[in-house]
Amino acid sequence: MTVREGAGWREIPRGGLILTAGNATAYKTGAWRTFRPVWHPDRCIQCLLCWIYCPDAAIVVKDGKVAGVDYRYCKGCGVCATECPDKAHALEMTREEAGGET
Amino acid sequence: MTTTAVTTGTVNPNQRRVALTGNEAVALAMRQINPDVVAAYPITPQTDIVQYFSSFVADGRVDTEFVTVESEHSAMSATVGAVAAGARAMTATSANGLALMWEVLYIAAGSRLPIVMPVVNRALSAPLNIHCDHSDAMGARDSGWVQLWSENAQEAYDNVIQAVRVAEHPKVLLPVMVCLDGFIISHALLNLHVLEDAAVRAFVGRYRPDHTLLDPERPVTVGPLDLYDFYFEHKRQQAEAMSEARAVILQVAEDYTRLSGRRYGFFEAHRLEDADSAVVVLGSAAGTARFVVDELRRRGRKVGLLKLRVFRPFPGRELAETLARLQTVAVLDRAEGFSTAGGPLFTEVRSALYALAEDGGRGPASPGAPPLTMNFIYGLGGRDLDPGDIESVFDRLATAVETGSTRTPDTGRVGPLIEYLGVRE
């Protein structure tokens, strides 16, 4: 059972029960962000430390390589920018201007 | 009907008469229910329940997994986990133990887990006191638990068995507290009727949860983050479940009457039909009050008693309809809410009467002014309530009828409505 956004109290499972497995992707947390990681592909050394440390799953990896940040889920915690090696400095935190999921 | 009295007039033959303390009676009910899990921590005056039950476990008389924990917070947490995993689970506590369960009480109710917990009512510290009052359960009155109250060991036994069915009903799925007065009920011997084990097992049936944490075919998440987008809807569901509990409590009581011959409802109305004045009480005080009512009736005074059994959900409408035509009502609270506006039982009874009066002639009750109401706080920390105290309450009510006002020139009164019964000035 998938809960529809905006569903009324009669339609949803009781007590906050979630009846579908693997449902975290349905919960977009990007709107929480106040700081936005900006990825500079030209500086990236592809060590994948950001991908390892990201507490969500917001570092996009394609064919074994970092390909960007998924802003639908990134909460802006800044762990990726902290873990990115100083010599590369490929992830920078900037102030989120408008918020949102893109 | 909602106004049913407890009677042992017709005892069904599937019972035997035994002398038990309240705690023994509760432990016996738990043995007969045979829950899958009991997680508990001992605290006076609840201790015997857990002690007796642990001996049932040790003697192999139940199939229960007995979890000894290091605190009541853990007792309730383990119980929550067990029920979420699909087990029928119980615990029991008193006073500060209940207070230590605090946050988990809300988790049990909010997660809609049908736990049954006897609460042996005892005063909350400080100062330290082990004796009876209702401050523990009254503090938990808004935690989302159903509350059934008992006058004696018989009712405690009967309530525990009924509570299982109420809690687990698909329309309810809420935890239930069964309240019994510390020492006065828990440690006093009473001759009571108990059912056969098989009858109790058949009555409570098997617990068949629709979702459990231990079903790998249908995985569920229990207790997730639930923010402004859905939390409110879940609270609305919870309120609905508490409302549904009203009909379920009465239905279960009816089924239980067929089994035991003993009748239960939201409350017992004793000699209220033609009464002018009445007292409203919870718990063991009802026995004393009933004695005084019968005594005063012999002297020609039109007095009565309303003994509330179900405090959550609060049967306000039914209670108000029963009391509406009286001239005066005294509500006895065994807890000081410190609101300065009356004890917890008083404020709810008064509010219910006011709502009915607002309803005017539309309800079955006669229109007009509601009864004069007074609040008496009594018995804190185990202070005795004797027949003379109850008689003095009826005398105060008689004065109120004569003067048309509940006000008196007493000193030492906190608010205009509250009097303290049995305190030394």
C-alpha cells in the first residue's frame, strides 16, 4: 500500500505504519537544505569519499564515477564537502538561495 | 445500557469462589490470559503481581517469555517491542514506575499497540509515599490509553480479562490500563469468583495482529518519522479509535456478563433514580460511598452514588444524562491536579454537565440548570476515607441545596469549588 500525498486520515495505515519496503526514495528531503553542495567535475579526482560518507544516497555515481548531487534528497549537511580532499576541493557548500529539490 | 451495576447475584456455574488479594487476582487473570511476553519491574504496591506471575513462569504454568528489565522505561519499551513483533504482551506498575514509563506510554498508544497494563494506584513522590491515591494514573490520563477502574479485587480481575478484548479489537487497537487502588485493593483479601482457565482462554481468544515486525513476507516499519504532513492525521485516527472504544467496551462487557454473570458498563448508578444529591467516585471509595448512601437512604435522605469505571474514553454524555436532574453533585478526586480549578475527575464531570445544559431540551434529560457541583479532594497518600467523611459531603450538598450556592465561609480553601476532605487544618 502506497500512501498518497495529501491522503486523509481514513485512508492511511494506523499509527504511522509503513507497509511497503524500500520506501525511503518516496520521501524527498531536498527541501530541508539551507546549504547546497556544488560539485566541480573539473577538480574531482574520483576518490568517491563523498559517496562513501554521504549519510543519505545523494551523491550520484554513474559507471563507477561521481556524476553529481541528487538535490531531491541532499539535506545539505556538508559531510561531502568536508570529506572531499583539500587538494581537490571539488565540493563546495554555498548558501541555498531558493530551496527546493533541483 | 450504560448504567450497569456489578452484581454477583447470578454466578455462572463455570466459576469457583476463592479468597485472593487484588494483586493475586490480577496475577491469576494474567496467568489465565497466558500472554506471550511479560516485561516488568517491581515497585510497591504492584510487586506481588510480578512476583506471583514470575512463579507461574518458573513453574511452567504459562508459556510466557518473562523479561526482567532494569527499569519501568525498559519494561514498557520491551512490551512495545513485543507487541509490535506480534506478541500479546503485558506489564504492570505503580506510581513512579508509571511516571518513568512516560514517553513510552505515548509511543505505545501512538503506535496503536494493544498492551494491557494493571496500574496499582499509588501516590507520586515527593514527599515519598507508597500508599494509594490516583495521581499516577491521572497524570497519564492524556497519554491515549483506555482506563478501566476497579472498586475491588473482583473488578480488577474482571477488568484485566475484558481489557485484552478491548485493546485488541480491530476498531480500537489501543493500550489499556486497569487501575486498582494500592493496598486497599491490591493487598486486601476478598472472596471473589474466578473463571476456569479454559473459559478465560476462550474469552480472550488468540491475538492475531494484521501486521508484525517478524513477518519477512510482508515487512513493515513501525514508529517512523511523521512530520507535519501526516502526524495530525495519525492523531485523528487515534482519537477515532478512542471513540470507537466506547461501543467495544460495552460489547465486551456484555459478552463477559454472559460468561460470568457479572455486569459492567461505563459506570454504576446506585440509587440515583430519585436522588437529589449524589457523589461521583473512582475506585475503592465506591464501597464506602455505597455503604453511606444505603445508610442515609434508611434515614429517608434521597442520596445516590455514581461509580465511574471507564475514565478514558470519558463517557461524558451518558454520565451527564444520568446526573442532569439531580440538585447537587459532589465529585470526589483522589488526586490534586494543582490546576486550582478542581481535580481531574471534577473538571470532566462538570464540563459534561455543562455541555448537556447547553444542549437544552434536545437531549433526553430535562432542560434547565445543571446540578450544583462541588469538588472534594480526599485520600491523598493513602489518607483513610471513612463513612463519616462521605456523610459530611452529603451534609455539605444539603447545605448547598438550602442556600442555592456551593460557597461557604470556610477558610483554607484554594478555589471556590474545591474542598479538602480529611486534611488537618
